Amino acid sequence: MRKVGRRDYRKMVEGELDLLPMMNVFIVLIPMLLTSAVFLKVTVIDTNVPSGAASESTGEEKNLSLAVTIKDDYFVVEGDGIDKRVIVRADADADAQLALALADVVTQHPDNRDVMIISEPKTHYRDIIAVMDISRASGLPSASLVGAQ
């Protein structure tokens, strides 16, 4: 019996790995990706945690405790010493009505800078951000986020 092909398995192939074509791909690919990247402006929205000390009245100054509740079908603007307002979200100008209601509160209570935004667990993030933007534009820059119970 003859051993055919046994030497072929033992034969080692010596050679170098040619990385030049792969490096050329990266040299072309990296500048293309950098020039096609979209550069977004990243902004930060400052929020506060509602404190227990803020809810206690000092006697001299009454805390307004302004709150905007985001429900599926409506917004509720309420607080101590102001009338409760319900704004239907299905209206085309619901955001404008909310801005007007918050601007009225700011004109009645100019020392108040705080608003609590109360949302349900299934409230969309874009709705919360929209209410925060509306409240900031109305003159209430300090927003606190609270989850509905």
C-alpha cells in the first residue's frame, strides 16, 4: 500500500497576511463616515425633584404648588389659590391654551417659578417634553417631574 497524499497534509504554507487592501478600505471609509455624520445640538433640560420642604408653608408666603397633569385626553392645570383648568388635548390649539393658562398663572403669581409636571406611566416622552417647553416659554423655568399614582 502506498501512502498517497500524506505529505500534502504536513506541508506548511508560509506567507504573509496582506493588510494593505483592508487599510485602504478604512482610509476611504472613515472620512466618508465623518463627513456624512449628522451633528446634532444636544441640550439639557433642568428638572427638580419636588421637595417636602417646599410643600410646607412658612406662614408669610403661601406656596402655589402649581401642577400640570398630563392625561390621555386632557391637561389639568391646578394649584393652591388658582382655578382648576381642564384643557382638552384633542383641540387643535391645546398647546396654545395650555401656554395661555400658564401665562395667566405667571401674571397672577410673578414670584412663582416652579411647576410640577405630573404624568402617567404610559405618557409619551414627547408629550412630557412638549409640556416642559410650554411651561418654560410661559415663564416657569423650574420644572419638577412627578409620576401619577
